[in-house]
Amino acid sequence: QVQLVESGGGLVQPGGSLRLSCAASTSIFSIYNMAWYRQAPGKQRELVAAITNGGKTNYADSVKDRFTISRENAKNTVYLQMNSLKPEDTAVYYCYADRPLGPKTWGQGTQVTVSS
């Protein structure tokens, strides 16, 4: 089963930027659909952005025009570029992967804190 390792989280001031990375341990990364979810304290986990194995993307309304998801198949990595960060973006961000007829896989999560 594929393993996912997130990195890039941290503390940033409102209006700042961060880029999250998720590295997948698989030689068939290109067939995976990938996504980023987040979970804030006391709230349910929610979809932030997704990218299919064909490169089609979709975003939560709350992050449109601020966040960009992308993938680099040669490096088995998916990214989440986050700009114009707001305090309400504070959450643990999780990488997610699935493929046709395969299991769903979650990363361990990385904390993003937006605060002055």
C-alpha cells in the first residue's frame, strides 16, 4: 500500500504563504487521484483541493483563488500552494490518495497555523 509523507507546514502570519508537499512511496503515482483535506479543532475533516490522475482540479469555495494544487509525477509528489492565508485556514492538513480498485490512503498530517 502506498505511504504518504507530508511536509511544509508551520506558523505563518495572516496574508502569508506556505507550500505543502506530499511524497508518495509508489512507482505508479501517475494513476493516483490526489487531494488535500484539513481538519480544524472541533470541526469535521473537509476537502480543500483535489487533482485527478489526468490533472483536473477542484477546490473548496473557501480557498478558490488563494490555493493551488499541483502534481509532479516524476517526483511522486503533490503540492498545495497556499497564498493569502487567513486565521481560519489554521488546521491539520492531510494528504489523500486513491486509485481505481485500490484502497484509500491518508498521510499523517501537517499542522498549519495562521496567526500574528
